[in-house]
Amino acid sequence: MKKIFLIASGILMFQISVAQDASSTRYMNQPWKMHHIDRQFWNHNSLSPGDVDKDGLDDYLVIHEGADKVTILFNPGVGNQLYQEWEKIVISDGLNIEYGYFGDMNGDGNLDAIYANGDNADVNIIWGPDKSQVKDPSKWVDAGPIPSSKNQGHYVYLETYDINQDGALDIVTGGRRHKSGKLNGLIWFEAPTNKKDREDLSKWEMHSIDANLLSGHGFVIEDLNKDGHMDIVVANPDWDTPDHEDMLFWYQNPGPDSEAIESPWEQHLVYKNQQLFAKPQVGIGDLNEDGKTDLVVQTDNYVFYLEQQENTDDWKVNQINKPEITRWVTRPTKIVDIDGNGKLDIVGMTIHNYGYTPLGKASVFWMEYLGDKPGTDNWETHVIKWSDGIFSGKAFRGEKWDHMRFIDLDGDGDLDIIANCEEYYDKINGKQKTLLGVVWFENPSINQ
């Protein structure tokens, strides 16, 4: 094993630890049971949980990019219906919708839906009704775009969070370069403090966190430096990001008591790697249990476990060789204890490469480290789903996993996975027929 120390800009230190030989990596080939939740329309995108009917179970906001639908999937609860496709309603239409998220934006106790249009370049709020009316699409009122969100570049992702800790949910968005040439970067939209003003969308203020970020897809909100303020972690590669500019950053929240929260935030470089593919997602968690938050990103052939050292400007880069079955373009990446043994694992999902994911590749998988601490050569990979091996011949049609959530859906005591797969459909007589859409994977109770 070799170690290399790099100093960048005088303040950022990388310690790189590379496994010389990962041929001993083992894997098991028993996939999990997969159950269909929804195959209506096509291009299922986003997967935001929220208990809209207040029955104690998370429902899911799903948008359809291409079909331009904003929809809700209602969780049926434990029982036979869980293994069938779920009830679904359409609450609005959009214009090149890229993502949607739940949040009580007006403070009335009911969940609302927020969605971002890409080409149309705006962020919209749909006011949600009382729990007794949530299954009536006509009771969801699309208030239209937040005026300050218009023409700010191509939006691709959003979440809701009270950034300035004033008791009102704000909206955080990430985007990329619009066809007009304007970059979107990272933005937060500040909700009016007074409840009575929140439904007046003209009173929502826009604050740019970084107007020059090349891509804000899949950012993660996390208090990385443990100062009590939620920071933002994001990788910047997109289709038009030059390879030499592919980087992973975190943005430091200056805190609600500072006027600087409304200005661009301080950017910190974590890692630079031109092998990162467009729109990589970042896994976040304390993998080595040292009390510091670690990060994980993937390339085609490697998993990079970025181990925080003395502070958030000092990272050890652990390069983990993937086994052949997972050597492919990978986007969704999460850190979670999927087998319930008290140690965090890595869960990953692949996307097609211009219409193709070969047979023999695991399109959904999880990795556990053997022994007391995660390293570079002590990982075992397990298959959750094998690739279907379909080659569409189309650049934007194939098995493309987008997002995943972890929840004990069937009530058996372990974490199952809900996930959405976009761009995966057949075209029959000119109409799209979705192959996967939204599904859930049943955890086989690994440690029971």
C-alpha cells in the first residue's frame, strides 16, 4: 500500500491510500425481491417522502420528466396492497420538470409540493389541502412560479430546509447551464417570516450560494463542520463540465446570525478527479465511527471513500477497486446500515451508458467492510439487482437509476429500498411503456 500527500492552495491536504491489489474482493450473487410501485407515464424522476394523508406512512412525490406530470404515490401500508402498484394522483403539469419535493411552505400544517422546471427555468409551489382532501387532485392548487426564480438557469434539483432557522421552510435549488448560456449554480429562496406573507410568492427572496457552480445536481444538506449550521455538499460534473474541472465541494453556512448567509457562501474543495461522470451523487456518513462525517463518490471503476481527518479541509482519499460486476457508470450513492449489524455500508446504483448496461453487471448493489475499520481492500460487494442487459440504441433510453430511500416498508425490522428508474421504457406504436418506474427492493433480513 502506498501513501501520497498532496498540498493544495496551502490549506487543503489529501492523504491518498490506494489498494495495490483488490483481486480478493468477494461478492454474493443473490438478488433481492423487487416489487413494482408505479409504471404509469414514463421518465419517473425524483422521490420525495412525505406523509400527506397523515396516516403515519410516507407517501412519495414523483415527477415525470418528458411527460411533465407532478404526481403523488400513496403508501398503502403493510398488507397485500404493498406488493401491488400503489394508488396515484396527478396534481399538476409542468414544462420540462426536473425535480419535486414536499414541504409545508405556508405553515398551515399541510404538506405542499414544490417542483422545478428546467428549460422553462423556474421554481413552482403547489399548495396542499387538508388530509381529508389530499386524494382529490382538484384540491391541490398550483400557485405558479416564484417570481425571483425565473430565468436563473436550468434547475435540476431541489430540497426544502429552514436555512436561516427562522421557523419557515426555505427552498434550496441546484442547477446547470441553461440553453441560453446562463448558469444556475446553487440558490436558496428565503420564505417570508410571517405566515400571512408566504402565499405571496413575490415576497420570496432569492440568494445565490454560488452562481458559478457548473452543476448542482444531487447536493446534500449536512452540518459537515459540526458548528450547528447546515452546510451543502455537492459534486460539480455535468455533461458540459470540462474534465479538468470535475470536483467535489462543500459550502459553509455562515449561520443565521450573519448577514453573509444572504451572500455567496465560502466554498471548500474536498476532492478533484476528472474520472467523475456527469451528475455524480455523494454518500454522507461517519463510516469509520470517529465522530467526523465522511464522504463517498464513485467512478466507473472505483469507489472513493473520503475520510475526514483533523478538519473539513483535510481528507484522506481511500481508493477502493470495484469488482468487475460493478465496474460501470454509477450515480446514486448512499451510506446506510443496510444489513443492520451496526456498521455503515455503501449502497450504489448504475445508469446506462448511451442506452446500454451489459448483462453481468449489478445495477443495484451494496458494499460492506470486513473487520473493525473500512480500508481500501476489505470490502465485500453484494448484488441487489442484476442489470437487464438491454441495449436500446438510444442515448437517452436505458436502465438509469435516479434516487433511493431507505425505510422498513414491510414492517419486518430491516431497511428496504424504494427507488426510481428514469429513461427506462419501450416505445410501442409511438407510446412509451415504462419497464421499471418506481419499485421497492425487499431486504432479505440478512442478519436474521
